[in-house]
Amino acid sequence: MNLGYYPGCSLHGTSDDYQQSLKACFGALGVSLTELDDWICCGATAAHMLNRKLSIALPARNLALAVRQGCDELVAPCSMCSMQLKKAQRAMVQDAALAEEMATIVEAKPGATRVLNLIDVFERVGLEAIKTAVKAPLKDLKVACYYGCLLTRPPEVVEFDDCEQPESMDRIVEALGATAVAWNYKTECCGAGMTMANEETVLELSHKILADAAAHGAQCVAVACPMCHVNLDMKQAAIEARYGTKYGMTIYYLCDLVGLALGLTPRALGIDRHFAGRNA
Amino acid sequence: MKIPTQGDSIALLESLSQTKFADCYQCGKCTAGCPRSAHMDKMPNQLVRLLQLGQVDAALGSDAIWQCVSCETCTTRCPKKVDCAAVMDALRQVSYERGLTSKQQAAVVLFQKAFLDSVRRNGRVNEVEMIAQYKIEGFAAMRRLGFLFDGALLAPQLQMHRKLHLIGEKVRDRDLVRRIFARCMEVKE
């Protein structure tokens, strides 16, 4: 299976361990990626906070590139990127005048390219196929599957899983032989893009997530978003210092866990580049 | 330049957020689910109420709009399909464009501005360049020496985990990126 690939700035920057992991994992599952040529930033929080038009135009430019490059399906492993791409698409479908204006602004016509998140790709491969490919079952591993905000919200935009009680990641983790724990903070916010601008917010919100995961017996947390990973992993030492606790919680990208179960090494998946936890 | 009336501002905010403020019946579900409400000077439902009453300046000047983390929980749970998260965005955009943000909110605004400036120049975010601009402009606005060094200890750690990329990426068609920015950010009225 070959899919288009929109990495977004994070996966080519601080979170390139996520890209390393997903490429190794997809490779083992027979999924190849063709990176969208000359893609630009989706605008993220900055664009939708300060200029609505720009928050539609930047994704629209990438959707137009996808059409030009014959890409029908585009994997965007960052929840912010995939949500922004889908939100722009929906806005243009609902408003023909806006679609025309965008075609003028970005000098090309965006199309109906299907945008996929990380979990979509695993579902496309199929749970049964993943189960069959497992070489090193993750038995005895208790995982808190953390979905965060934008994988499932806003539901009309992302049209993915249940927005209050999502289960898709839990099913994948269980297919690997691990146990997905029941817990309360699956879809609570980690503080997202406030990592630098309002660190106190991130420490408070991410602390609650780690505390609830630990209270429900999780030994690690699985995420499918680079910002969630930054806040729970890179900021974990600061959270522990701020709240006088010790979690030592490993934060895995979902593809880390799939890769480990497929027999890939932590090093091949970039897990040695994480900050927190025993395996880091 | 024409000074916008309250009516103009309401129409602009409704257009930016694609929301009719009158639709809200003040059930408070947005506020109940908001992870930041404890730190807000006005609750999300109160902001919408202010807009229903035409009190635009009070809404634009609130600190709450800069506390919002855009988690979209309010929008998701609203029984009347009021896009509360988009209302927050609309208030922030207009507040920013009219220069109403206070010194207290400078960090959030300047970070987002540094992010967009980096994208405008390169087509993608250059983390080092963005942080440098944010630190310089933030220090100039806040005059707090510690601000310059907040988080500086993370740099050697990032290096250790092979996550520090000093040379950022640039797209080829940067002229087009600049044209897109110019077309989106042209001053209205």
C-alpha cells in the first residue's frame, strides 16, 4: 500500500523521532509513503488564532499540491495538521464562494484528497493482519491510550471514532497483546501548543493526565500526536518537579508499540530518543 | 480609516466564527467542560452572553480569550451548535488586529506571531529562528530578564536526544507563500 505523506513541521523538527518510528513501523507492515513535494506548514494554532483566512489557505495550498501530484490519500500523523486539513476542506465544501476565493489565493484548486491520521492507517492495514504480523506480543503491558483533542474533535470535521469515549487506539493496542486500561483522561487536553507561551498551563493539564493514567494502573501512555508527546514526555521532568511527584512514565507513539510488537528494536523506532520513562 | 461600530464588530465576529450568537441559550455546558475555565476572568458562556448583548469591547478585552487552549470541547458539546472555539478565535483575531492585547498576554500573542512570521519566511516553521524572535520580542515587551532564559536548559537536552535542528527547512516556492500571507492579511476597511 502506498499513501501520500504530509509530515508537517513537527515531524521534520523536534518530533522527528515520531517520523522515524512511523516509517520503520509502516515499512514492516508493507505501507510505503510518498512525501508531498514542497508542502507548507498547516498554520496550526497560530493561524486559526490570528487569521481565519490564513488558517484555511495554508491547508488549502497543501490540498491543491496533493491534487497536482495525483495523491488521493494523504497521511497526516499530527492531529493538528490532519484536523486543519479536514477543517479547510469542509469549509470549502460548505461555501462555494470561499472555495473560489481560496483557489485564487493559493493559485491552484484544492480537491477532495482523503486525509488520514495514524490510526486510520493501522485500521486500513487491518487488525487481523496486524495480529498475524505480531512477533513479540506485548503481554503484561498496561497501556493508557491517550487521544487528546484533535483526533476526535470537532466530530463533524474529523469524523473519527467516538468523541467522548474513543476505542480505536485501544483496539490496536489489544491486538498487540497488551492491555488497554480504562481511564478518565482519554480526550482531555494536554495544553497543546502552549508549551512555550504558557508553560504553567501545560504542566497543570498534563499533570492531571499522567496522574489519572498512573492511578488506573497504566505502565505507559500511547499517543498519536507530536504535541501530546512533547507535553507528556519532554515536559514530564518539569511536571514532576512542579508537583513533587515521580511518574517515570514512558510515552510511546502508537507506532512505537506496533513496531515493538512486530519485533523492531527500540533504537530502530527512535524510542531511545524519548526523555521520560524506563525505556528512554 | 473608518472606526468600526458595535454593530459592525458583531457582524465581523459572527462572520469570522460562522456562528449566530443569538443561538446560544446559556446552558453553560461549554464552561462546564472547559479545562481552562478556572483561570478565566470571564467564562466561555459569559463571553457569548456579552456578544449577545453587544458588549464587544468587554469580550475583546477579556484575558479569558488568551487562556483558551483550542481543545474544541466547548464546540463539541454545545447542544445548539454554537462554535464556541471559533468565537474564541474570532475574538483573538480582532483583539490582535486592533492592538487590544495587554502586556499580560504578550507571551501568547508574540509566540503565535513568531510562529507565523517563520512560516511566512520559510514556508515551514524554523524552530530556532522562531524561538529567537519570540525571546527577543517577548523580552522587549515584558522587560523581564528571566524570560530570556526560561526553558534554555532544554537546549542541551534536546541536543542529547538528537532533537535540536539548527538549520531549518525552507520550501522552494517561498514567493507563493508570501503572496498567500499578503492576500490573507490585507487590512480590511
